[in-house]
Amino acid sequence: MAERGQVMAAITVTTLGADIACTLEPRAATPSRRLRAIRTLADAGIPVGVSIAPVIPFVTEPDMERVLEACAEAGATSASYIVLRLPWEVAPLFKDWLAAHFPDRADRVTSRVRDMRSGKDYDSDFAKRMNGEGLWAGYAEAAFQQCD
């Protein structure tokens, strides 16, 4: 199927930092295992796309360029990203998690999210909800395009 362009795999890689990855997704595969899966699939001739998600300002966002480079080296042929989304019931849970694990930057993170969401925690508009809007969303897009 891969030879006929009928299938591809997509793997999410949020960060290369094992400590941040474990904090974000405690029961998920480590970044090194995800990179190994990309390499295994690519070596088998299966096209692999990568999703960098969620991009959390001041937490995973500084690592975005390194993640793209490592995934490309592992054999990924496409990439996308999704900026942190905080729909209604998720916002208070995330803010509690952020205060517990990253208290030194919690206010900066929530402020940056609101900057990309017209002053709100979340915008359900399809054109805006994945990548945000405004100055900071533009910076994320430019950094991503530079490495893509």
C-alpha cells in the first residue's frame, strides 16, 4: 500500500526532552522510542508524517526546531503542528497541571496562549483553533516553516 501511495503513518512528537515528555504524557512512549518508530517505518518504505502537538509556549515550543530536525533525520517526510488548545473543561485541568509542574512560567504560558486566542483560553473557530492567530502565532508559524 505504501508503494502505491495509499497509506502513511503519523506520529506525534511533542518534545525531545524525556523529562518533559514524561510529565506531559506519563504512560506514553518516550521521545527516543517515537524516533525509533519513525526510523523503522521509514526504513520499511512507509511514509511517515510527524505532528508536533501540543506546542506549549515556554514549555515545548523552544524545542520545536530540534524536534523537526530529529524527526527528519529519523526519516519523517512531512510535519505539522498544533498550538495548545484549551477547550472549556480542559483549561482548569491544564492550569492546575502547569502550576504544579512549571510554576516559574505558568503565568507566561497562559498569557501567551491568550495572546494567540484573541484574549481567550480557546477559540473554536476552525481556521484559528489549531495554530492560533496574532503576533505569537506568526512567530510559531515562521519557526516551523524555516525548518520544514
